[in-house]
Amino acid sequence: MPTLTGGCQCGAIRYALSAMPEGAHLCHCRMCQKAVGGPFAALAPVRLADFAWTRGAPARFDSSDLAYRHYCAACGTPLTYVYSEKPWIDVTIGSLDEPERVPPVRQFGVESRVPWFDPAALNRLPAEETQLTRAGQRVVAISYQHPDHETSPGWAPPKPSA
């Protein structure tokens, strides 16, 4: 029984961890910002021996001479960061089915932190729940995203109606 599971947005790639990550962190370096398309990457390291791909084969991008990243070629979800010569793999916390179980405990690359990233200031911004509107009316979106749990090998998202 895996300790944690995760995968991409479309469900083509899934993985399992057999141990809890150690030293989850935020990385503000410019490479991580670009890799995830956000102000930082939230990463959870686990030993390679405690990691397994359980569905599909991810694409790989060598982001430097020291490390590479896995992502889903179908939907683009960033999945991992891996130092080429270390026995660890960092999964993106957002790709975990239960990201709330892996809170970051430190930060790296703070020299590249975007100046507006201040958690205290972010908590003062107006906040509201997610809602979609069309022509001023609230609508419920039909999600084509993989659910946050394991599914049968033949699982497919609902098809958009014509």
C-alpha cells in the first residue's frame, strides 16, 4: 500500500511513494519558476527506492547539467525534479493527491524570490472561492481532470459534448 500517490492533470502519468517525503521545500530559483510557471516550485524529496511510476511514462527535460525534470507530455503537468547523481527524486507537491499532507519546511533560491511573494501580504489580499460565471450566471464546470485518487487503467475523462 503506497504512503502517497500522485500524478498529472490528465491521468496519463501516475506515481506512488512508499515513504513520506523528507524536507519538503519551496524553491524560488529562476529555473524552478520557469519549470512550474509560477513564483516558486513546491517540492517533496523522497529516496528513489521509495518512488515508482505506476501508470504511463513521463517525458524528461534536462534543465541543467546537474538535474532533469519529468512532466506529462500530454497535459504538461510538471511532476519531478531529479539531481542526476543523487538517490533522491523531488515530486511536485501540487501533483500529489493529498498535497496538504506535505507542508514545506524550508525555502531555497531566495535570491530569485519575486518581491511581491510575502505570505503575510498574500493573506491580506481579498479572497474568494472559485466560481465560474457565464453571462453573469454561476455555472458548474465539468472537469476533464483526473481525480485525486487511483483509478482503473482504462479510466478516461468525460468527453466534451458537441
